[in-house]
Amino acid sequence: MNENRAVSEQPKLPYPCLSDPGADAIRGYNVLDFANVPKVVFFVIDKAGRIHWRSTHSGGDPGDLPKINDLLDVLRKIQ
């Protein structure tokens, strides 16, 4: 999605974005659905490994995805 790309390309945010096509991280965080298919999941994790925000979605409806401003608000709060 263009909005997600825009977030990852913003030079003011010192946070990396993770693309996980092999679902290794998704398996590690145990966010597979009942058919063992990775869900669409967004995490905000600090350098210490603490999860500050998580948003899990089926991926079937693009309108169900989190709003970029919600994600940016979380990032601003933990800076």
C-alpha cells in the first residue's frame, strides 16, 4: 500500500519497517490464523523488544487495515 510505503520512507522516523514474505517473524510472534496462514499484523516494538502497539487483521478487506495516523501517533508517543 502506498500509505505504508510513505511511512517507511519518512526520514524523520528512525524505525525500520519489516517485510516478512517468508513469515518467519510472524511464526515467531505466533500470529498465524487457523489455517496456518499469516495474518496481516502491524507491531511497534522498541529497541528493548517491548511491544507498544499491535494491530491484527485478516487481510481480506483493505479497509480493515489500521490508519497510518494511528501508527504515527504511537511512534510519536514512544520517541
